[in-house]
Amino acid sequence: MLAVKRQATLSSASRIHQALRPGLLSGLSFAAATRAYHSKLYGSADEAIEGIKTGSKLLIGGFGLCGIPENLLKAIARRKDIEQVTAVSNNAGTSDYGLGTLLQSRQIKRMVSSYVGENKEFARQYLGGELEVELIPQGTLAERVRCGGAGIPAFYTLTGVGTQVETGGIPIKYSTDGQKVLIASEPRETKVFGGRKYLMEEGITGDFALIKAWKADELGNLVFKYAGNNFNAPMATAGKITIVEAEEIVPVGELGPDNIHIPGIHVHRVIKGEVYEKRIEKLTLRRSATDENSLPASMQQRIHIIKRAAREFKDGMYVNLGIGMPVLASNYIDPSITVHLQSENGILGMGPFPRPEEVDADLVNAGKESVTVLPGGSCFSSDVSFGMIRGNRLDMTILGGMQVSQFGDLSNWVVPGKIIKGMGGAMDLVAATNSRVVVTMTHNDKNGGPKILKENTLPLTGVKCVDRIITDKCVFDVIPGKGLLLRELSHGKTVEEIRASTGCEFDVASDVAETY
């Protein structure tokens, strides 16, 4: 038997030698000829996308505009015969760049995403019945793609329990007048583990994966830069054909085996990107104290809230900060303590906003704002990031809110038919059982109505998940099984004023005081 196996191996090697004989005769070494024989390099983006056709399902890496396959997307936009595609991507870039250009050219039939964000064209097409949008929590999306690439058909998660993700009914397609829901999400199958309900989610695969790498070699081994890893890594494993564009193509052997993020076994085609704009969606620079004092009154109100929120940080904490006000709280961390900030797009040890000379398009936070990474920080893919979150590695999450109920139910992702933000990573964050959840928001909406209510009127992000509410007027704690307890008053506020501006009953702590 051993002799037979050895003969088969020798025969295989002999066939390779014969196939490579022209290269050997021309002076190439056997190793060099082998590398050329197995090269996955293509000459251009237009050549690399051959086979993508109308109705294809595309898995597209990137987060906002960070780490997007710019050149491959431009090549598809040039192919007007490619229509009705399904695009699986965390979001759709901006209205005029990235995946947004394929929305403009009407080449996309359905988006499978977690976040609409500030892409007005995305929102307009969705609300106008021109585009199907399947909204999925960000961590669930990342894990569904990872599982698809790993051959795992389904998994169970706490994310979305008690929300429309579980019960179904999230609009996927509206009528053209926006008044009717023509297609809605289906209810999820559930199962109880350890006394808690979990939702079953299915793995996602695609016909093609379009990936952006920092460096690639001819065999398709990939390295990502900073937060450019994001969804690129899981998407790369889940496409039947994975097409990669890289900023730099290096010789085989130059990438250390222990430095490769995605091995070439997952990759089928590689190009060197012709031109990279590497836009930053929200270029945000570090402010000085003088700049802060000159901000408008509305922003001063937000600063007031986030300065109070910054007092929630304790030395050694691992903390995730949501988009908007929460992320600004990092500017007011007590310099005598160390807090490890996590951003769900793949950063741990996130630093402050950069100075102009520190700006890097591959370093953005979950709000697509330019940031820095502190010494000792690390970057990783989105599926790894949400593994940390689901695995209860975070001590605290600070999020914004549209509404919070007296029992800690949170709404912060949609106003049906009007505002479509998408759930992003919020549903995953509030489902983490051991992470303290703090919500920062104005006490009342722009019309003066209460945002703290007996029951939420907007679709839920999470059920009984909020531990503390910090507003411009006061601080409430949510006491399990009891309701709200007024802990602190903002400067100049009274208990009577809080009662008048709050939409539910609450208790008052015996030591309540004006503290901020």
C-alpha cells in the first residue's frame, strides 16, 4: 500500500513538472515556475468580474467607505447589463460613492444590510418601494456570513429576542406610495437554552465575494490594514468565487505565514487596484477646549450629557460607545484611569479623533469617523468583534436612544415610514447579558414630548436591557421588576420639573441631589 501511495505522489509531481517544463527550460526555478502556474492575478477589474451577471448574489466587504472594493464596484457600474443583483453588505456607502453608485444606476434589486445610515438615496429608494432591503443586526449579519463560509447552516443567538427580528414584520419592500408593506421579514424559529430564548439564524453565502485587501500575493494570501479588515474577512470565505483587489501585490513568500489574515485557499482572483480615492465618510478631527466653547447651544446640550456619561467609566473597563453622543464621551475620560474602547467594526484600544497629520482612511469608528488607535490596541474582523460582544467580554455599552420605557425597553433604530437608520450593532450590544447598558439622550423630543415612557411606541431594539438613562435633565436607574429610580438632577432642575417632562411614574432616591 505504501508503495502505491508513493508512486501516485511521484506521478502527480511528474505531471506538474511536465506542465511547467517550458518555464523550467526558460531558466525559471521549479519554485518560481510553480508560483507562476498557480498565480491568481488578473489584468484588470473588468476582467476579474467576468461571470457576474443579472441576478447574481454579491458579498461585498467594507464598512461605510472603509475597506470597500472601489475598483471592482466601478467595473460593475460600467456593466449596464448586470442588473437585479442582491448585495450583501453592512451598508451601502454614500449616495455618490462605493456601493451607493450601484443604487444610483439601479443595478441592485435587494440590499441585505444592518445599516442605512445617512445614505439618503438608499433610504429614498427603500421608502419609495424601488428597493428591497433586508435589515439584519450587524453582529448577526457578520456571523451569518462567517457560518456560511464555514459550512455551518445555522446558529442560535440572543440578538433580536423580543423584537421584530423574532416576530417578523420588518418591511423589506414597500409599495411605490410607501403606504403598504409588500414584503416583510419572516418570524424566526426559537429555542430555549439554559432558560433563555434564542433565535435561529441561517448562514449566508454568495455567488461572488468582492473584497478589498491592503496586500495580496499571487496565490491570494491577504493582509488587511487596521479597520479595513471589517467585513472583508468573513465575506472572503463565503463566496463561491472570491475576487480581491489589493493596494499592493507582493511576491509569494513576502507575507509571513503568521501575518496572513485570509489564506489563499479562499481566493480565486486578484487584481491590483488601479486608483484608490480611499474617501473618509466623516473626517473628524480633535477639538481644542476653545473650539468646544464656541459650539452652538444644541451641541452644548449634547456636551453636557456626554460629560456626565464619561463619569460612568471605571479604571480597566472594556467599553463600546455607540454612534453620536456616546462616542464623544471618550473625550472626557478621566486621565488618571485607563479605559479600553471597543468599536464593533474591529478596533480594541481606540484612541481620540486624530490631528490632521494622523488621519488614516483605514482607521474609522462605528460612526465612520476618523479615529486613532492607542499603543497596545488591536484591529480585527467584524465577526471576531461581535464574538467579543456576544461572549460577554465588554463591561459596559453606551448607546443613544429614541425612547426608553420605565422597565428599560430601548428603541433607537427606526421611525416606521420616516427615519430608517437600521439596527446596526445595537441589538447585539444590548443582548450581551453581562454588559451594563447606559443610554444617553435628550429628555424630550424636538416637539417637547417625553422620550421616557410607560411603554415604547417605536419598534424595540432590546427588551428590559437598559440599566441607566442619562439625559440633559437627570439620571435614572432602571430597577429590575420595579421601574425607574431618579438618582441625580442636572444643574437647576427639580423633581417636579422631571415629573412634568417624563411620560411615566418613577421613584425618587432618598439621596437624590443636583450633581451635574
